[in-house]
Amino acid sequence: MYHDKHQIISHYERSIVFVESLANITEEQWRTPLEPGKWTVAEVIGHLTPWDEFVVKQRLPFLFIEESLPKGPDVEEMNASAARDCRTQSKEETIANFIKQRQQLMDALYQIVDKQWQQPFKIGTTELTLHGYIASLVEHDLYHFSQIQKVLKNVETIKWLSSK
């Protein structure tokens, strides 16, 4: 699906446009859970930001040097912390933070020469390429963006039905 650096960066550009479009939804929609007991739209968007920051600061600088990668964060704690933060932030603040960090990630990816995208590296015992690593993050985005589109469509349907 995402075969090269330019396709991945193009996804990231579109992700900014998608998240910017969420500025037009209502506060109620922004705070709508994806499913009962699940994260809200706000929390889903907000949890992407610290992961982009982690990639920029703790992965990309270390991939092509002869040093081991810094230990990754506790996934559950990082996600929970980001979700908590989004509950107290305004929609505009969460969106602005996402855009700023996503732009920094794109800027960092632009700096990586094309041949390095296929150069293998290890995280623990798993061997990856930068392309494979970043492509998995793109898939993660797409999964969540699809969930958001679905819940927003359902919210609109429910509103329309309840107004009848």
C-alpha cells in the first residue's frame, strides 16, 4: 500500500488535513466515544501526538548509528496519559498539538535519504526497515481515522433520527 517515502509523507500530509477538519465538529462529537466504554474522538487524536514525538526523538536519531535504541515507553501508560491530557484540553489545543508534532515527524522523515528507508535495524530481536516501521504507524493512523469517520457518521445518523 505505502511503497515509498513519498507515499508515507503524503499520508502524513493528508492526516493533518483530516485532523484539521475535526475542528468543524461539535464539542459533543469531539467527546463522543468510538464505542461504549472506549476512547473519545479527542482521546484517539490526542494519543497519536506523543507517539509521533517518541518516533522523532527516540527512534529516528538512533536508527542508523551503531548504538542500541532507547527503551520504548510503557505503551499502556503513554496512551493513558495522553488520553487523560485530552480530557482537559480544548479541541483546538489537541488539534494544534497533533499538527505541530505531525509536522515535526514529516520534517524529520524528509531528512532521511531514500536508501535508508530499506536499511535494516533491530528493535529488540525484531529486524525491521524504516519503511516497514513507519508503514505500520500509517496503518495505525488509518485504523483510528476509520473508527472516527464511522462514529461521526453514526452520530449524525442518530441526531437525524432523533430530530424526526
